[in-house]
Amino acid sequence: MSERKEYSNGEITVVWQPGKCQHAAECVKGSPNVFRPREKPWINVEGGTTESIRNTVHKCPSGALTILEDSK
């Protein structure tokens, strides 16, 4: 199984699979306060709204970023 990291804000979970990442930087361009490649951890789900994160993740060309809806 490939490496997978998850980051949740209580509404959604951003799943990152680094092995799929093509470094197109669409995430950084779309939500720079959420996706910060120079920081650890590099995904800060508190840095944007759920809707803006969802929109940015859907633009990931490689599928390295996906969204899981958190159950309430």
C-alpha cells in the first residue's frame, strides 16, 4: 500500500498520496494558506474554508489529493 496522509477539519478530510503527486502546484496556487510546501505539516486545513479546499483539491491533476466527507 502506498503512503497516505490525512488532514481533517471536522467537515472534510484531505487525503494526500505523495507517490501520485506530479508537483503541478495547482493546490498551492488555488489555496496558498492551506497548501504550504515549505511548512510541516504542509497541509493546514484550518487555513481555508471547507468549500475553497474542496474546490482546490478537485483541480489536482494527478489525483494525489482527494476529499473524504467526515460523518457528523
